[in-house]
Amino acid sequence: MSLTALLLVLTAAVAHAAWNIIAHGASRSGIPFLWWASLGSAVLWAGLIPVTGGIGSAGVRELLLGIAVSSVLHVAYMLVLQRGYARGELSTVYATARGSGPLLTVLVAVLVLGERPGPVALLGIGVLLVGVVGFGLLGREARGRGRAHRDSTQRGAAGRLGRVDPSIGYGVLTGTAIAAYTLWDTFVVTEWGVSPVAFMVGCALGEVPFFTLALVRGGAGDGLRRLLPELRANWRALLAFGVLSPLSYVLVLTAVTIAPVSLVAPVREVSVILVGLYGVWRFRESRPVLRILAAIVVVAGVVLIGL
């Protein structure tokens, strides 16, 4: 990987960790926060389209199709991520998501695209799995095991499912969405030639109707009435989100135009350590030393995949 691509991805990792921390802090707001975040991101970045190559070399048809598919994938990602942050521990959800995302990307590349990772990459997959599973298991508290035992007594096999840490489940679901939008978005900017900034702005706008529908379905317009209070309460977080979230992905999309996605996707996962450290410091999450070690293992695995 070139130095330019490496710097782009590392900067993206810092921005990505920052906006995830911001999203965690506003997770109780749910859809209203996401509605403003999508609209704000589009508004803040739309002015840069003319000075960043317009829509690129793609036609309008390719641009609209790319945006439509990506918007659906990104909405699914955001909804699952927000739900995970509301129900699970920050560092567990984040590390599991960011670990399983590259893993699933590799699996799709092998099984569908016919790629054949070398021995070092295969070793990286194994290390990553150990780190992800270890990190997730550390988030399970004794009281959670006790509650699961009672559920098991009452509901049999259904109760046993209750022992699964929701942080792990939501993390894996988020990772699946990450793999899907990573592969699709990379195809759009590399094969169709869509400009990263124009693509990101279009995707942000494409998310707004989905979140509006979710608000309306919340009950007789009650969801829509939550928008203005949300803006007043969290405008600083929304402003930071609107800058950092698009920045992180524009940098990644730019990097995949000059370096293989198999290298870019793993390197950006250094954000796992940043978010993990924040979760341990800010929220006093359980077993901090082991969490940090597990996060390091996750990063070691994705680095090996990228070698």
C-alpha cells in the first residue's frame, strides 16, 4: 500500500472512531438523530461536489443505481448499529462489528469472487476470529448468565438463546452490513467511476426517506414531532457527526481507488483500538486489560489479512 493510501485510511480510522463515540452518546435518540445526521451530512458536503470531480466518469443511471442500493445497505447498517449501542456495551459492539465485517468481506471474495488468500491472510482470519469471539465473551456479565439460566428453566431451548450477549449479535449483524456496503461501494467508485464525494452525498440523501418512514410509522406523526427537540438538544453532536462520518468514508472510498480493498478494509480497523480504549476509560467497561488485549488481537488479525 502506498504512503498516500495508508495516510488516508489511518485518518479515516480516527474519524470513524470519533463519530461512533458520538453516535453512542446519542443512541437513545434513535431515528431522529439518524434523520438529522443524514440530512446534515448531505448539506455540509454538497458544496464540495463541484471541486471534487463532480459525479466522476459515471453516467447518471449508474450514479442513481449505486446510490439506491448503497442507501438501503447503509440504513440497515445504521439501524442495527444504533440498536446495538442502545442494548450492548460500546467496545464489544464496535469491535465485533469491525472484526466480522472484514472477515465476511474475505469470505465473499473467496466463495463468490474466486479470490484465493495466501497463508498469511488465512492466518489473519484465524487470529481475527479469536479476537472477535474473545472480545465479545468478555462483555458477558455474571448477572446475564443468571438471567439466562432462569430463562432456560422457563422456556427450554428458547431460553438458552437468551444467553447470547446482544452485543455480539448486533455486532455480527452490523459486520454483515459493513461487508455488503464495502463491496458494493467499492464496485461503484472503482468500476463505474463515481466520485466519492458525490456518491457519499447521494447516499446520505437517499437515507432520509427511509428514516422519515420510520418516524411516521412511530405513530400518528409523533416521530416527526421529535425532530426539532432532537436538533435543539444534540446539534453539536449532529454537526460533528455530519463532518466526521462522511469524512471517514470519503477517505476510504478515495483510498480504494489507489489501493486494493483487501488492504484498505483491514487497515481501517485500527479504529477498534481507539473506540475500545474510549469505552474502557469513559464507561468503565468490564475487564479493561483483557478488552484492550482482545482489541489488539483483532487489529493484528485484520493486519495479517491485509499483508
